[in-house]
Amino acid sequence: MALSQDSMNRTALHDEHVALGARIVPFGGFEMPLQYGGILKEHDAVRNRAGLFDLSHMGQFILRGNDVAEWADRLTCNNVATMKPYQARYNIFCNERGGAHDDVIFYRLPDYWLLVVNAANAQKIWSHLQKHRPPSGIRLENRHGTSALIAIQGPKSLELMHGVARPDIGQLKYYFCLEGTVYDKPAIIARTGYTGEDGFELFVDAADAPQIWKRLLEEKKSGGLAPAGLGARDVLRLEAGMPLYGHELTEEIGPLSAGLNWAVKLSKQEFIGKSALQEQQTKDDYKRIAGLIVESRAPAREGYQVFANDMRAGEVRSGSIAPSLGNQNIATALLERDAATVGDELQVEIRGTRHTARVVGLPFYKRARG
């Protein structure tokens, strides 16, 4: 099933969001909840208790066949074939110039592979897979819009899922998954997320999603669970230094520029973009995504110019006030190599005034691990 790109689609949980009074906005071709009771409240729930997210807008593709791993390795910059059963792995589809078509997650199940892609790039990656699919031996299934995805994120996630998910998920390792049930409904349960906190992502049938969503919110509200929207998710991921496609990654900004060197395996056999990435690495003159702490009350927004000693050094890619950092003003910026050294002092132009900014390492925030 391929969803229309010409009009807004709705996830299986749309009516639940409306019933909760969510502010609905267009995102990735879908009508999605930006916030319910307020971004700061939802951010606080995720950092200190747990938040529930609807991620059903994300593209989900099933890949079957004995040669999937070898084939996918030729299309992506990280390793696929070395993944263990039930393992998840972050990866990037690159173009020939070393830019990014999309950043994705592969999940290896016993009989197939699950590929999750960004909603706005779902049709692009589906077409890319079709274009490069071998003549035979690999079967693709597009579940975009027919399979739902619910994420529970926060330090109390495991506690709140106790008795809800089966089998026991307490020993499930980070970036691994299992086949089980949630409220007795079939689910793939993964210990993955996009907030910088512990948590789980629940892949369920779209028909089962509303019941699971409602029961979790009703039964776990006393434990601190709250619905959370795209606004809180964006602040959480930015604090955690996680890239957002269209901002820290684009067709022009590739994995090396984004600081994702760990996901680029140049030792692999040929893959799309390898030559360009090798050249970038050798020359070492590519622009860098860097973190900034900005001395301004107004957030630094995408496209704002960054200067070093009155010379243009780059531009802001994402920016926000960071509640986890005492409401400091944080941003990511795509900078020239010589301006991206941690500790450097730069200036960000906000509404015609240049404000001092300091380059810092990413992530801005790391959760405490017990």
C-alpha cells in the first residue's frame, strides 16, 4: 500500500489525539499531534517519568529473501549483514555524492527484515528500493499506513510496561527487539527510541493501536505516563544530539558532516556513496554539524547565519531552549571545518543582532545510567 503524497493522511490513532485535545499539524504527509497539554510538560514527563508517542506516520517496509543482507549492504553505509537475529541497527542510505537519502533503522527478525524510514522520505526510499532491487530473490512489502508504531519513552518505561508486554522485556538489550504481545495483541517490541531516554517502540497492527494506546494512558496515568507530541520529541532529540532528516541530514549533508562517522563502514564492499565518502574523509575539508550554546533569550532558528570574526562560518540547522540544561539556548549548526572546534567562540545572528555562541560537543544531554 502506497499512501498519497498529495493530501494529508491520518494514522490509526488520529481520533485518539483529537479526543485528547491535541493540536494537530501537518508533518511528513500526515496530520500529527504537535502537543497536548504543552511541550514543556510533555518534555518533563519523558525526562522524569514516561511519555507516549504516536510514530505510525513512519514508513515500515518488510524485506524478505536470502540475499537481503548482502543487497542492503550495497545500498547503505553501515553494516547490515553482520546484524544478529533480533538486533536493530541505525543506518543511512546515501546518494552518489555522499549526501543522505534518509537515515533509517533495520530490524532483523528470523524470517524477514523490518526497515523503518522517515515519513517524509517513505515514498523516496520505497522507489529507491524498487529501483535497485535484483531481478529475483527479494520480496518487498510496503506497510506504510497499515502497521502502527507506538513509543513509550522515559525512565519509568520498563516499570510501566511490566505485565503489559509479554514475554518479559526486562532483559531486552538496547537496540534489540523481540516478538511478543502488548495487551495480548501481537507486537514487535524494540528497545529503541529518539529521545535520549530508555524506552520501547511497539510495532502493532493498525487495528489494534487505538485499544493499546487508550489502555496504556488509562491504566498507567497514575504511574506518570502522559501523551507526548512532535514538539516535545523535537526538543528531546535535539538535547540528545540526534539528527533530524531535513536539518542535520539532507541530500547535501551526509553522515560524515553530521558527525555519524561511526555509522560509515568504508571497509565494506562497494556501496552507493562510498567513493564520495572516502574522498571526503581523505581531504577532511567537509563542513561539520556542531553543537552551540547561544547567549540569547530568543532561540536560534534554522537558517540563521553563524559568524567567526565577522566572516560567515555557517548556518543554524536546529535550535531550541533546552529544559534539561537549565533552559540554555542550544542549537546545531553546519560550520566550516575551521570554525567547528569545541570551545570556539562564534556569533549567531538573531533578528539582526549577533549573539555570542560557544561550540560544544554533542550530545548536549546524556541520561544518568543506573
